[in-house]
Amino acid sequence: MKNSTILSVKVLFILCATVVMIFSACKKSQSVATSRSETPILPSTPFEYISVEEGGQIMDITELIHDESNTMVSNQSVTLGRVLFYDTKLSINNTISCGSCHKQALGFADNVAASIGFSDRVTPRNSMAIQNAVHNNNMFWDSRAQSPMELSMMPVFNHLEMGMETDQMLESKLAATAYYPELFFQAFGSNVITKDKIALAMTHFVNCLFSKQSKFDEGMKGPFGKIGDPSQVTPTNFTALEIEGKKLFFSEAFKCSQCHAGSNFSAPDFVGGGYGGSGFGNDNDPSNPRGTANIGLDFVYKDNGRGAGKFKIPSLRNIALTGPYMHDGRFKTLNDVLNHYSHGIKNHPSLDEKFKANGVAKPLNMSEGEKMALISFLNTLTDRNLTTNPKFSDPFVAH
Ligand code: HEC
Ligand code: HEC
């Protein structure tokens, strides 16, 4: 064969390969787009949501819910809540659902610093992980809501997130679907759709996003249930590095557990809990920190959070999955977060006392080994049941 023929055969081959590649890529993206079903795909018998394991005991979820959503909870109402959570019809232009920014595989957080709401509008803050909301007294990065119930309808009517304008608009839109009247009937005994019932069912689902099956939880179990205070007990299934990381996490030198506290690794924001101020009676009192603290991210904050650069002390459960980190998603990795605590803490006037010595900022100066150990401990808080169980998954996608 002549050189030029070989060349044209080669060119033809490359062309064909490119066409095949483009074609298969199109088919793939098409199949992603068309794999969303118009109606939810639900099991004939609802999943079990009501019984949950708490502290090694089987409990009824209603005993744990501490707000007014503690009513009419059933497997059917949670199922309705699951459908609502993942339904793009709750947004003004049918593009966004709660699940767009709170993704199951990512511990119900998002993997971008700012999430995209309807019509490509960008949220000013990083989407938050959702789990164990029943143990959460203060919600959002600035703690402006006190319970999942208070929060539920906020994103639907928030103009950046989902853009719904009136209650009536939402109610009649859902009533016009083939599936909601029946789902509301199953859940609440009537097919009349109201904003309050939407909020109630959605809150029931959010409250059932339980995360108690991480390596850490498994290691804390004994023959008679939970074996005690995590600061005192060494989980039997931990590696040497994880044990070392746990020691550092609970140490007086680092104080991580004094803010990311208790078995939920979240703010001690109960009355007398250090970040709980004067308690529930006084929640609008601005001197009540409501579980927030300033950790010296900036000298001058663009977003002041609860005030003076104080932001919610978030739970660290599933933290390995929920990056980027902080209220504005400024840190990509856990190593970046630890570098902040190690040598990035700024001497802000409202910096938390735990990060000060003699009145000035005192960075923690971690060694590389200490960072590695802390990260390996944080990785034990990942719960694959939460991130893979079909009962928490998107019902509009065939699994
Ligand atoms: C466009 C993205 C987006 C959508 C859609 C969205 N969220 Fe969020 N969510 C966020 C962001 C961002 C935050 C933090 C907001 C803040 O602090 O001001 C948040 C915070 C939360 C929190 C607080 C968690 C905590 O620990 O404090 C819950 C719960 C929550 N959202 C539930 C929902 C529900 C339920 C829906 C659907 C009705 C929803 N979200 C829709 C982005 C979104
Ligand atoms: C004074 C209380 C306090 C202490 C002590 C503390 N933290 Fe935090 N932590 C916070 C607050 C508040 C935030 C959120 C700050 C923000 O977004 O502005 C946070 C955020 C984080 C995050 C990112 C969470 C997310 O969802 O984006 C991680 C990871 C973390 N801390 C780990 C640690 C570790 C490890 C230690 C110990 C070395 C520690 N923290 C000590 C209060 C504290």
C-alpha cells in the first residue's frame, strides 16, 4: 500500500472511532436523562421506617422526634415524604428537588461549594449533610431554624433553591399529578393536599434519615447494647491508627470533641451544654449561640453567619463523603480542614476561647502523623447503610 493510502485508512479509522465514541456518549447521557421515571416506583408493601436502633435499643422514631412533627408518623407518611423529597415538581420549573443538593451517596450533602438551584441560580452557602436530624436542635449554617419541621418548607419557597411562589400553586400542582392524591390518602386518610401536610410528610422522611451503622457505631456495641461513653471506650474493631486518631480527637490538646460532641459529633447546644445558652425558651436571644462558634477562618467574614463569624458546629458523621467543607465550601479535603486547625486559625475578636491561649489565637500545630490518624478516625464515621439503603433512595429512578 502507498503511504498516502495508509494515511487515509488511518484517518478514516480515527474518524469512525470518534463517531462511535460521540454516539455512545450521547446514548449514555440520553439514558441518564430518560432513566428518570415520571411517576415514583414504590414497593407494594412500604419500607420499614418507624423502628430504629438507638443506643443499641430498638426504638420507635416517634419517641425521638422533639418537635410538632411528632404526629401521624407511619411508614406510609414517610414514603410520601420520600417521594416529595426527590420530586422535581416541587420546584417552579420542574428541575430541582431536595435530592438535587442533598445526595444520598454523599451523606445527603453536595460535592460542590455552592449548589445550583432552579434556573442555574447558585446558593450562597455549601449544602449541608442531613442525618440524625431528630438530634438536631438548630439547623442551617446560621442556626436560624430550630427543627426539621420549621425548616421543611423553607427551601421550597426560597427563591434561589426551588422558587415556588405560593402555597396554592404548590398544592394544586401536586393535586394534578396521577400519584399524589393516592399517596396523601395512604399517609393521612384524605386525598386533600395542603402545605402543612406536605411539610409534615417531608419532615417525617428527613427525621428517618438515621445514621447509626458506621464502623464507629459497630465498634461501640457490646452484648447488651451500646457500651458507653465514646471518650472512654476503644471500639474493638479499630485499627491502631484509628485508635490513635480517636485519642487525639478526644484529647485536651485538640478539643475536637468539646465542640463536635456526643455520639452525633455535633454541637453541645442543649441547655447547659456550653453552646446552648439559656435554652429553648430564649431562642431568639442573640446572645444564645445556638450551637455556633467562630473558628477563626477569616479576619473579616463576608458572611457573618449567626453573627461575628459564628457558624453552626456541624455533625461529623459521614464527614469523609460531604466535602467540600465549611459554610462556604472553601476546603476541598479533610487534610485542608486540619491544616486550618493546625496553622490557619486567625485571631478574630470573636474566635472561640478553645483556640486561644493568653487571649490570642493558638493554632494546634499538628504533625503529619497526627493528621493521618485524625483522618482515619473521621473515616470510621461513614455509614454505608445510609448512603446505599433503597429506602432512602430516589424513587424516580429504577434501582
Ligand atoms: C439548591 C440546593 C438546595 C435544595 C434544592 C435544597 N437544599 Fe437543603 N440546604 C442547601 C443549603 C445551601 C443549605 C445550607 C443553607 C444555609 O445555611 O443557609 C441547606 C440546608 C438544609 C438542612 C439543614 C441541615 C442542618 O444540619 O442544619 C436541611 C435539613 C435541608 N437543607 C433539607 C432540605 C429539604 C427537605 C429540601 C427540599 C424541600 C432542601 N433541603 C432543598 C441546599 C439545598
Ligand atoms: C470551638 C469549637 C470547635 C472545635 C474545638 C473544633 N471544631 Fe470543627 N468546626 C466547628 C465549626 C463552628 C465548624 C463550621 C465552621 C464554618 O463553616 O464556618 C467546624 C467545621 C469542621 C469540619 C467541616 C465540617 C463540614 O461539614 O464542612 C470538620 C471536618 C471539623 N470541623 C473537624 C474538627 C476537628 C478534627 C477538630 C479538632 C482538631 C475540630 N473540628 C475542632 C467548631 C469546632
